[in-house]
Amino acid sequence: MPEQDSKQNKPQKSSITGAVHKTYRWSIEDIVVTIVLFFGFGGAVLLSLVTHAQSAIIAVLLASAMSALVHRFLGGLTGSEFVFGAIKLAGTMGTLMGVFFVLNHYLETQSGAGHKQELRGAWRWRYQKDGWVADAVLAETKDRGKYDVTGVVRKGDGGQVLFEITKGSTAVLTTPQGNLDISWNVIDHVRNRQVVWKTPEPLVPGLCFSGKFYVQPQSTPGVLEPEPWGLFLHRP
């Protein structure tokens, strides 16, 4: 009997095991993917809402984020290829470039309707050679893609007015990609004359509008002065 009592009083092993809490440890790959996702999606949203970034920049950020997701959770796409001329890319890199080209084309197509709002407002141009600073304002008109332009060119910031961009000056979008053609009526206070600044070819969009224009004296219509001027319009 004592032996039976001792067996009954002996603590029994519990068959219920306690819950095991496992702490997930972040690997270097997880950290890198998270950073790419944050800057990819977050940067794309921020640039599209706050700035006037080109569609290619936004497409790069979105493509990087989406490729990081594919690589992390699917291990890449087996058999995916991107071919551009003599260049062939496979796997995650192929996915990256493929997504970029698709998104960039889509964003460029959609941005055509947004150019009108994006171009409104203040623009600046610096002619570093002579230290000129031009401030121009684009105002939308009833004609789609056409803007009235006014402004001044000064000798340095807040300096003497050298040129005035007057009434009748226009800037016109000529392509869905946003190429800009200008024809500005200008009072030249340096030579005491009136001229027209005209672009032989539309300005190329990018981080700024870049290109060149020629001076056409109003006294000799159709005759352009031989030396072109460089032009780089950007947001102030």
C-alpha cells in the first residue's frame, strides 16, 4: 500500500506542451527587399503626387518594387525573358525590364491628359554664360495643349530687366510625349528692338525642357539670326 500511495503522489508528466514562441529573424535579403519595396512604391506615389517627375522615373521605381516582390516570394519567374535588339535578359532582370517598359508606355499614354495641368505656372531658365535669369509663367488657354506665356529676363537674380516676354507669346505641346514648341514676342532692351524667339524644333521633355531657339527680328520677318541660344526650362 505505501508503494501505491507513493506512485499516486508522484508528479505526472504533463502531456500538454506549452506554446513555443518563435522569433522571426530578418535576413539581409529581407531587409534589402523591404527597403526596395518602401522606396519603390513609396517613391513612385510621392513623385507622382508632389513633383512633376517623368514617367520613366516612376516606372523604374514601380518595376524595381514589383521585381523585388517576384524575387522574394516566387524566387523569380522561370523562363521569363526580355529581348531588346541584341540584348537578352532572363529571370528577375528580365522581369524588371519587361515591367518597366510596360509601365512606362502606360504612364506616357496616360500622362497626355495631365500635361495641361503640369505645365501651368512658373518656369525658370538660366543662361549661365552671361548670368541671365529668366522667369516665365505659363497660363492655359481654351485650346488644348496651348499656353500663353509672359515673363522677364534679368541680369542675375532681381537685377536689371534685359528682355520682356510679352502678350501673344505661346508655348504649344506638339506630341503626346510632351515636346514643347515656343514662339515668344520679346522686347529686347539691350538692343532696343522687338524680336521673336522661336524654336526650330520642339523642346525635348525630361527633368527640364531642353533645346535651342533662334532670334527673329520683327523688322525682318522670316529671317533668323544665325546663332542659336540654348534653353533649359525647369521649375524654380
